[in-house]
Amino acid sequence: MTTQPDFLVLGSGIAALRAALALASRGSVCVLTKGEPDQGSTGWAQGGIAVAMGDDDSPRLHLEDTLAAGDGLCEPDAVRALVGEGPRYVSELLAWGARFDRDAQGRPAPTREAAHSVRRVLHADDATGREISRVLHEQVAALPAITIIDHAIVTELLCEGGVCVGAAYRDAQDRRHEVRARATLLATGGAGQVFAQTTNPTVTTGDGMAMAFEVGAEVADLEFVQFHPTVLDVPGRPRFLLSEALRGEGARLLNVAGEAFMGRYESAAELAPRDRVARAIVRERQRTGGPISLSMAHLRDLDVHARFPQISEACREAGLDLARDPVPVSPAVHYVMGGVVTDLDGRTSLPGLYAAGEVACTGVHGANRLASNSLLEGLVFGARAGAVMGEPPRVRDGWGPGRLVACAPAVPGPAVEAPADLDVATVRLRAWRDLGLVRTPEGLQAADAWFTQARAACVASTAGDLASAQLRSLVTVAYLMSRAALRREESRGGHYRTDFPERHDDTWGHHCSDVLQRTAE
Ligand SMILES: Cc1cc2nc3c(=O)[nH]c(=O)nc-3n(C[C@H](O)[C@H](O)[C@H](O)COP(=O)(O)OP(=O)(O)OC[C@H]3O[C@@H](n4cnc5c(N)ncnc54)[C@H](O)[C@@H]3O)c2cc1C
């Protein structure tokens, strides 16, 4: 069946819903979403949303912190848009009824997170994403122009004459449908599920990145993967995120002997950027041969359970008291900095196709995202994309001269046999082992060879079922990540190589992108 709204939005997280709200006054909007409408990362976000609204803060300070965390690779114009327009869009959320924690005077009470120079993270207890999601869904429900179709898994972007004209999806009965629209927004979130250990929900399988690449849109910066340093590590329990805000409130990381060790690795100790804290944890674990834990037992003035009810509950279910017990932690994949390249209004390199939120790469996070900047990114760039999607389609504006190197991957050769062990579990284990926190030359070579072969097999396959589509997304993203990680011969932000442990601005101070090399059409 084919439907024809004016605008098509893929996903129902913060970027998708904010864009849909911007589009609703200009035509009909169809929102397609994979599972339940609140199933993406947005609803899982804990710590909060970073925004320069405090008396001691300014967009200028927020810009400086974001650029510092980005390790030399942020696009300053994108960061300026993020931090400059953030207060306006967060104020709008407050006006729509977002219930963020407030101080005694009734003003929003920001918390502190790592690598922020002031307290600027607004939050609703430790379930900020759930609250933002509630508010956005309430706004969307009030607008008859917006229709949400859930359990609709988009498997393909439709292109005609080099223009994106919509998407095809499978419903819960695995039937194929098409939606054709004047403009299509990818807001399908990240790709944490490519890795065996992740904080991300099951829907984040990188579908948007893979589908965009398959139809010729440019993707970039996929070597930069953020590992969250502190994820609950109790055998048999889910890898539940232990928010950065815990360390912002004073939690300490302890080694097996009960010693606080972060000061030996980083001058900012527990408040150093995520990638540095995560690697320090791995090093300390190797040095001592024992587990690492997070402790709040010394924080006498904080009501830990009241401040972190959701995290306290997850710990309690694992038999631990967050306020008293050392909680075992280890790093896990949390966020992908790269994605589909866009300009500041969400335009991709394919006319008619827009992208916003975690699936996109505006360059706003550089090589490493500053904590709590991603909800803000979805809000600001979702709204910006929604504002221009009614205009005649055109390709994105550039990132400035000399900033981008485009490398075209070879189209797979004829009749490639699939690796014998090709399945979802193996893809995820290999990505975790070879594209993880510490990358070795042997691991990267192995990943590149295996994922290249796996991708060629997926492309050659004629299977059209959902399971094959899912495998293909995971393989395509892992393939792009391994190419990118092998290509970048330096270490920076979320990309760390044992054979090139230093940052090299002269040779690598730019983004690298991939575009599908087309055979003669
Ligand atoms: C546990 C956790 C805690 C976090 N805490 C914070 C925090 O405190 N602050 C912060 O700023 N960030 C946080 N983040 C990151 C942040 O939540 C995400 O980066 C952000 O919410 C992404 O928003 P999005 O709209 O781009 O995507 P999502 O919210 O992930 O939405 C993606 C949507 O696309 C849909 N989708 C995916 N594939 C398809 C398909 N093929 N067809 C149809 N629909 C599809 C999904 O179902 C979903 O609705 C956290 C992330 C996690 C996982």
C-alpha cells in the first residue's frame, strides 16, 4: 500500500518529534517508528539536557566546553547554533510543561556533569528523557496533522532521479508498504546495538546510517564511538547506565583495593571527559587485575536515593544499595559521533533527504560528545530541519574548505561467499572485540577484512525479510566503522589506536567521509 503525506519523518525520538511539530503547520506529517513510539534512546536518557541558562553560564562558555571535549574536530558553526539556540528550545519545553527539578526559588536547578565548567544540565530526577518524551508526545497528540504509525520498520529509502521521495517499511505482519513525500527526515537514532556491550535500547541498530549510505548519501566520522565509562557490571543483569551525573554529584571510582585511582590518570579525576575516564578504568583493571566500582558512600549530604531514584532501583534489583555499596562498573558503547553528513538545517548530500539527532553528523560533537549535549542536539537540529523541509530540495551546504576528505569505498565484487559465522551475535561480538575502546592494528585489520566480506555477502543476498534487513544494517555500519578506524592513523576522542596513540592535527585534523561508489547506471 502507498500513502502520500506532505512530509515523512522516520523515528519518534526527540529529533523526530521536534521536527514533526515544526512541520505540522505546513502540511500532513507521517511518522514511522520501529517499535513502540517511546522505545528509542530519548526515553532512556537519564542525566539531563545541557543548556546555558544559568546566571553563571553563557553560550560562549558552553561553546568552549563543547569544543574542548570534541578534541579538535567540532564544527564551530554547528556548535554555535547548538549552544546559541538551545536556551530558546529548552524554554519552549518548559513552557509546554516539562517538569525539571527546581531550586527553592522555583527556577530550574541544573546539575554538573563531566567536562562542563559550570552546572548547566537540567534534569527530571534521573529520568530526563522520559519527561521530555512525555511532553513532546503530548504536543504531537494535539496536532491532527501528525500521524504516528508504530511497529513500522523502515528498510529502504526510495529515490527517483537522484532525489529521495520517501521510504518503504514492513509492518508487524512483515507486509511491505511505501510512503511517498515531498521531504523525508531520518531521525532513526544511533547504532549502539552494533556492539555486544551497549547502553542503547534494542531499536538502535544504525538502520538510518546504513540506508542513507546505500542510496548514496555521505556518511562521516564513524570511527568516533563514545564508550560510557560506568555501566552496571553484574553478571546476569542488563548493562544499565550509571549516569555521569553520579560523578557530577561526587561519586568516586575505586579499584579492587578500594582506592580512588582516577587522580593518577587525569587531573580532572572522575570529571575528565568520558573517553579518558573509560580508558583509565581499563588500564586500572589491567594493572590491578581486579574489578572497578563506583562509590557514593562518602557523600553524607546527598540523599542519593531521592536524587537518583531510577538508578537506585536498578541497583536494588541487582542486590546493591547505591548510597552505601561499591557498585561494579565497566565501560560500554553509548553514542556514535559520526553519521549522515548534514548542514546546519539537516540537509544531506541527497536532495529530499534530511537527517537530525544521533543518526546525523553535523560535526557538533567532533571526536567526542560533551555529556548531555545530544538531547539538545536532537531538539535544536530537529527544529531546524523541520523549518526548511518545505523548501525546494537541494543538497547540503559544505563544511568549509579543507575540512572534509571524501573516500569512496569499493562496490563489492561479484559472488562473495558469506563468512561461515555471519549472524547478528557474531557481528556484535566482533565489533566489541575489534572496534572497541582500545583498537589494535591486528584487530582493525581483522575487522576490516571480515566486515568487508560480510557486507559484500549481504549486498549480494536477495533475501527481503526483516531479519536479513536487520543483519544488513548492523554489518553495513560495522563495515563503515572499521574502514574509518583503520584509515585514521592517530588517536583522538572516541578513537584510540595502540599503534598511533597520539593526536596528529597536521595530517588528521579533519573529518573523513564515505560515499558509495556507483557503478555505471
Ligand atoms: C541509557 C542512555 C542514557 C542517555 N542519557 C543521556 C542524557 O542524559 N543526556 C543526553 O543528552 N543524552 C543522553 N543519551 C543519548 C540520547 O538519549 C540520544 O542521543 C538521543 O535521545 C537520540 O535522539 P534521537 O531522536 O536521535 O534518536 P532516538 O531517541 O534513539 O530515536 C530513534 C527512533 O528511530 C526509530 N527507528 C530506528 N530505526 C528505525 C527503522 N528502521 N524504522 C523506523 N523507525 C526506526 C526508533 O524506534 C526510535 O523511535 C542517553 C542515551 C542512552 C542510551
